[in-house]
Amino acid sequence: MKMTNTNHSKQIERAMLALQKQKKTIEKAHYRLNYHFMAPAGWLNDPNGLIQHNGLYHLFYQHHPYNADWGPMHWGHAVSSDLIEWQHKPAALAPSEVYDHEEANEDIGCFSGSAVSCREELVLIYTGHISGRTPKEVQAAAVSQDGIHFEKKNKNPIISEPPSGLSEDFRDPKVWKYNDTWYVVIGSSINGNGAVSLFQSNDLDTWEYRGIALEGDGTQGDMWECPDLFPLGEKHALVLSPMNMENGKNIVMIGDMDYSTGKFLPESQKEIDDGLDFYAAQTFQDEKGRWILIAWMDTWETDFPTKAEGWAGAMTIPREVVLDEQNKVKLLPVRELENLRGNQQQFSDVALNAGESFDLNGDGELAHSYEIKVDIKINENKGKAGLHLRASSDGQEKTLVYYDMETNELVVDSTASGGATQPNISKTEVVVQDTISLRLFMDTCSLEVCTGDGGAWITNRIYPEPVNTGMQIYTENTNVMVEEVNVWSLKKVIE
Ligand code: FRU
């Protein structure tokens, strides 16, 4: 198969030069994160093509390398041997062909998709998007022998139009192999509801339409972006990023996949993360057999204060997806994150009366980048207990993370987080027996909080003033016992 990708290589070189030029500006940025993945400069959204290929982890992502606004979509690329330290590589895909590029049209490009290993080659399957054209979205593939340089296939587009009945929104292919057959789910919409279309193939080039694997019930949004269907234990999981859903934005359903009929039969549904800044989650199975999920740690229609610094967008920490005995989804921070830990402070058995607080040391290395593990024993079914984080010395500016004993909710309140933070109160229901166990990951401008069992998560971007580093455990209207608290500084591993 002879491929001619001269324009593609040229577009990639151009993008790399543009990034190089932005280096100086980025070096001065003070909100750059310490251990969450970011693009070297410019705009980033969805994680794409997550895979471990020949031992190495690959993270591709929706990228606009020319400035910090969304624009013609490229696939940025980075590799890692441990999911924690990432090394930037040249962009893997740039808009360059008739099906993903059009002169003088900014709403174009290589939209989200996935990666598979096939006979030693690394294959990317993505959506070619050209706004204003019919069809607007087609599916295409690119192949690499060395895992760095990708050639778009001559056969592209490999799926040249949406099946009849589906809307022109037809994107974000996620490919997987099951019993020696390739399957792909593609996000779409039908009669105003989200829908997932299913295709199958023996060679990744020729795809047979199997029908709609699942369509929305009227409450799940009008278009499903970034569908991800994968076997999890004895079940299958379907991750969706619905547009315009009233009570959700990134959901996971657990159910059964009937490969003979091509239908997914959901049994349960829940929001993966109840924070504001969590979207377009994608999973992959690594060589240890773990299903690992990474999401865009932002979302559409929010502010991006770091645009002023020449960059926007980051990824969440990698989380392992597991099912408990009741087939409930839990997300556990991957083990490898423990390698980031530096200085530690530890306290145990600190009794706090209603209205009291207890200072943790947020100085030096711990200032902006740390992990907290805390177990708080509650004595009564009233009041609140939790943490003040990134607090100013006068207490005016702070982010609150607390458990509300009356409503049984874990709450992250960023209304007083300061800086350019978009005020927000995120809540998630948690049933606590007698001890609240929380795990928190703070970075320069992000906060991820989960319960000890990984059953509930809240991820929010906060933009406090860098000088505000106060950290306290507090309680309101109730007496509690801080059974144990550990705080570790987390080192900087991302440029
Ligand atoms: C989700 C999404 C995808 C699309 C991509 C474009 O955030 O809208 O549906 O492929 O972003 O950048």
C-alpha cells in the first residue's frame, strides 16, 4: 500500500514550529500544572487514542497548537512508561486531506477517536470533520510503524457517511476487539436523542453497519459524544458524554452487550464524576489488565483563565475502573500516583469540637501540589466537617471540601476560591456509616476529590491566588474525631 502524505507531514512540521515559538510565553505561565497532563502550549480538549502499545503508554489529545482557543483540530501526542511522567512527541495528526481539511474553514480537523494495536502497527481511528459540508463527519484511519509518525490511509474515509436515520453529527469512533472481530461505536443522535451506532470489521478497513447499539430514552441528552463501550468483569460498560443532558454530562452505564443482535442492554447509569470540570472520558486496557480512564479536566461553556497564559486544557489523573460485587462502578487513582509523593505530614486522633479547626502545614513544597488522605469519624447526624484548602490568611479566599451529615452529600464549594475561578458548588451523594474517608489531589489550578472507596468523585478547576496556601480541617455544628490525616507533597513531572 503506497501512501502519499506529503501535505500531512508539512502540516505537522508547521504545527511543531508554532509550538516552539510559544515556548517562551509558556515558561512564564504561573498556573501550569505540576502533575496533570497539559499540551506544551495552545488548546487541549478530549483524550484520544489512549493505549499501551509495545509496553509504552500513549496519550493523544484534541489539540489546537497555534493558540489557546479551540481551532482546526490536531492530535497532540505524548508517551509514558508509567502513566505519570509524559514525554511530548510531535503531533500525530494534523488536518491535511479533503475529508479533514478545507482552506479558509476554521471549523475542521481530526476529531476525537481511538487507537488499536494491529500486527505491530499502531492504528488511529478518528473523525474527519468539515463544518458546512455534507456529510459533515466521516471516519478515517492513520497507521504508524514506529508509534510516532502516522500516515493517513489511502482508503480513507473508511466510513464515509452516517447510516440513514442518524443525524449529521457522527463522530468519536472507539474501536475494540472482541472474539477476533473489530467493533466500533460512533456517537450520534436520532430523533433528538443521543445514539450509539455500531459497526464491525475483520480488517479495520471495511466496516459493516450493525445498527444502533443504544439510543437515549429522552432524558439523556440530544447527542452522545465520545461513546466508549468495553468489557468490564462479567459485564460491559458504556461511557457517554451527552450534550444538553439536564442532570448529567459524562455518564457510565453498566449492562450486557449482545454481540449477536448488536444491542447494549443497560442495567444502571450514573454520573462518573459530579464535578464541573470533567468531560469526554475515555478508557483503555493496559498490559496489566487494568481498565484505565482519563478525562478532559475541563468542560465546554466554562471559563478558561489560563488562555491569558497561552494554554488551555488538562487531563485528569488516570483512574482505574473497577466493578464492586453489586456491579457498581468505582474509580481508583492508579497506584503509580504514589510515586509522586514527597514530604509527608501525618496526624492522628485529633478531636475537634463544633466550630474548631486544625491547621495543616501548607508551606513550601506543599503549597500548590499535594495529596491528602483523611478519615474523619462523625459522632452525630448533624453539621458538616471537611477541609479549607488554598485559603488566604484572612480566610476570605478558600475552597471548601466537606461532608454534610444532614444531606449525606460530599460537597466542593468553589464560590470563594478566588482568582478567576468560576463559582460553583458541586455535590455528590455519599452514604457514610461512621467515618468519612476522602482522598484529594490538589494541583496549581485543579482539585480532584474522591471517597476512599472510589465510589464518588468531584473534579473542579480552581484558580486561587498562588500566595493562598492555607489548609485546615474544620467542623461546623458537630464534634468529630480526625482519626488520621496524611498530606504528601506531589512532585512536578509535567512541563
Ligand atoms: C467532545 C468533542 C467531540 C469532538 C471533539 C472536537 O468534547 O466535541 O465530540 O470530536 O470534542 O474537538
